[in-house]
Amino acid sequence: MTGTDIGLLLLRLGVAALLSGHATQKLFGWFRGGGPAAAGALFETWGFRPGPALAVLAGVCELAGAASVATGLLTAGGCAVLIGTMIVAASPAAANGLWAHLGGNEVPVVYAFLAAVLAVTGPGRYSLDHLFGLPTPPGAGWSLTALAAGVAGAVPMLLRRRAALRPHDEEVSP
């Protein structure tokens, strides 16, 4: 039993608990969340359409990533899902800067960094990945793949949001 393995377990469980709460606010309205309808309405104002469906998708991604991180099963993949989801979550507040008290994107940025750390370090000895002998970091291959997949996974949703927010050109007739 090493301090590093215990620390990674605590980090995984803490991140997973917070992200599970975040997800269930969208999915079920728990923890004073609005559920799919209210979260969806907010998503619509941010340019994510259709809002309710994308709020459910975000909640499912957060919950799946949190389950992967908590159990330490397929950790690099779960981290990739969380990184991508948090990059997308950070985008609406980017214009407000980083700090949360100013309406910035500090919270999703922190979650993305924590997922990136776990992608690089691996889940540690107290994980299902370790128990089943699945390949985990350290090792550049899985770590870089998880980071790249998370970033690449965010791109389509960011492009979709950008298109939704772009002012529609008026058709000009000759």
C-alpha cells in the first residue's frame, strides 16, 4: 500500500463524486439541478441545440466518465470522455475569462485538468484496470491518445455551437 496509490484512489473517487453530482443535476434534477428541461433551456442559450437532448448527452458523458474514473476501469477512455465534455462545457463561459466568481469557466477547466492528470498517471493499484491487468499509463501511448481523443471529441460540438451562434446571412434577391 503506497501513498501514491491511496492518493490516486482518493483523487479518482473525489472527481467522480463531483462529476456524478454535476451529471445528475442535468439528468434528474438532483442537487438543485433543473433536469433535462431546464438544463436544455440553458444549453439553447449557449448555442447547443437541441438543448434538452444535448443536456442529456452531456449528463450521460459525465456520468459514464465518472463511473470509469471511480472504478478505475478503462480509465484512459473515461478520462478522454471527461476531457472532451469539459472542453465543451468551458466554451460558453470562455468570454468571461477563467475565474468562476466572474462567470468564467474555472470549474470545467479544473475538471478537464484533473481528468488529464489521471490519464497521464493512470488509476493506480486500487483500480479495476490494475486488477484485470489492463494497460494503463505511465506510458506516453495511452496518455497522449486519451488527451488527443478528448480534444478531438470536443471539436464537432464546438463547431456545431459556433454554427448555431453565427448570425444567419440574409438572402439577398437580385
